[in-house]
Amino acid sequence: MKKSLTKVERLHRRCDIINLLQSAHRIGTRGLTLLFKENGKIKNRVAFFLKKGFKNAVSRNRHKRILRAIYREYKNILSQGFDFIFILSSGEYTYAQLSEYVLRLLKRGSLLVEKGEE
């Protein structure tokens, strides 16, 4: 599976995002919230949101870029057929912290594929 984030894998239609925000499973950890719901498709789709409070555009874009990189790192071991929204609260986070938070949320949501299922 490719490590890039293709157009098919992005959640970008307004109606899909609103539907997910209203009826998704919601789990959170320190500064990061994950919303997920089955989408009935073969692939996962993902969107990244940041809450208000980031200092400037540079900081916002950096944190979104880090979240996308972390998602691409874990997308090969995720269960397929889900829509995801990651919501990050304002603050300064390192790559390692965000990676730990994302992995923790994916484990709590039982979204990782077991070794025997691959």
C-alpha cells in the first residue's frame, strides 16, 4: 500500500463531514480527539481539524503536516472501511507526542488490524 494520502483517502465533502461530526464514535486523549464511523467503502477516508488558538498559520500548518505524516505511517495497519476526523486542540506538540496520542486513540477504538488478519 502506498504511503501517500490520495484524493480518494481524503474526507472532503461537506455532507460527509457533517454526518460524521453528528453521529460518529468519539474518543479523546490529552489535546487530540478522534471521531470515526464505518463508511461502507473499501478504503479509509480521513480529515484533520485544528481548534482555534494556534499562534499563526505556520504553527497550524506544521501541526497538520505532522498529523498527516503520522496517519500515513499507521494507515497500513488500520482496519479498512472507516471515516476518521482528527481534531487537535491548541498547544505545542512534538512529533513523538502526537504519534503516541494517535496510536493510543487507534488502540482504544480497536481500529488496528491484528497480525493474523492481514
